[in-house]
Amino acid sequence: MQRIKCRVEELREYVDTIWHVALTPLQEVSFKPGQYLLVVMSDSDKRPFSIANSPTRPGMLELQIGATPENAYAGQVLARMREQGEIEIELAAGKAFLREESPRPLILMAGGTGFSYARSILEYLIDTGSKRPVFFYWGVRQAHWLYEQEQMQQWERDYAPLTFIPVVQEPDAGWTGKTGLVHKAIMDDFVSLHDYDIYVAGRFEMAGAAREEFKILGAEPERIFGDAYEFI
């Protein structure tokens, strides 16, 4: 993997505890849609974050970092970025990148800030003019954490292959969309998953449950991709 320095160009809070980070790498970088980078805190401490933009957008690396007060793991990374204005990274890592050679329709399933992983894949499909149907499911606990909902709705209007389905686990009275667990929403919407490539990002428990339940609807295990599956 490459190890390079990056300037921190932007550090902006989307909503409470979720941050947008824009980095300018000081040399050319190469990665595939759906891969992640490692923030180098020290030689023995490298912390993974999904790259949120497509490799078709050169000269910039975007991250979306969830950092609750009790999450020192992410909070320390943000603090270093603020204090130093630069960060060292290694990239690219991850085997759950987009399989471009496949003609199959896609289901992108993201929980919380796992959205950034799926966003990179979607942005690449848009930029390259792919005609493959894309069903993008984004699950959050509460609706205000759909921090890029307006962007997704705009992409859905402009990009015919895209269907965007937000899912809220704890809806308020004003929410009119899907509710509950995001993988259950997919189970409700599809009779069969046999013909789909499925990309999953989120908590390990969610990824594991999704894989087992998707197989009930005929999903092929080798066509279900997610970084979590390297560990569970």
C-alpha cells in the first residue's frame, strides 16, 4: 500500500457526531470504489475509514466519520486533523470493492456511516454511466442521521438506474418512509435475491444477520460483498 501525507481541506459536522472530512493527497493515489484507507496514528496504530468518493474524482479523498463522545477511536483522529492540518494515510485496502465486470443489478445496503462505502460505489457508477439497476438502502436509527438524503434524492432524480430507499429504525411521527431494520426492508421488497450483487456496510452484527437471511431468498454467498466478512 501507498503511504502518503494529506492536507486536511475541510472538517465539517453534518449532524451531531457525524463529520465530513476532505483530504488533498500530496501525491497521486489509486483505489477502487468501495475500498478504504488507513489513518496512520503510529506505525503500530492504523485506523480504517471508508473512502466516500469515487476514484473518478481525482485529487480529493472524502471521509464520513462518526465520532460520539465515547468513541475515542474516531475522536482522536479528528483531533489530530484539527490540530495538525495534515494526516498520514495508507491506501488502498479492502476486498469488497465494486466488481465492474459483473452485469448483474446491485443492492447497496448501508447502516449509519457505512453509507460512505456504498456512496463511493454509487458515485462511480454514476460517473461512468453504468446502466446496471441500483437499489440503495440506507438504514439509520433516527431520520436526522440521513445526513446526505438531499444528495441521494437529487441523484435519484438525475440517474435513472437508481432507486433510493431510506429506512429509519426509530421513526418520529413525521416519518412516512420505511421503518425497522434495513436488511429486513430488503427482505420485504424482494421475492428473490439470486440475480443480484449485494454490497453491505455497517456493524458486524447487521452484516452477519443480513448475509444469513439473504441466503434464504437465494442470494449467492460469493456475490455478497462487505469488509465485515473478512472478520466474521
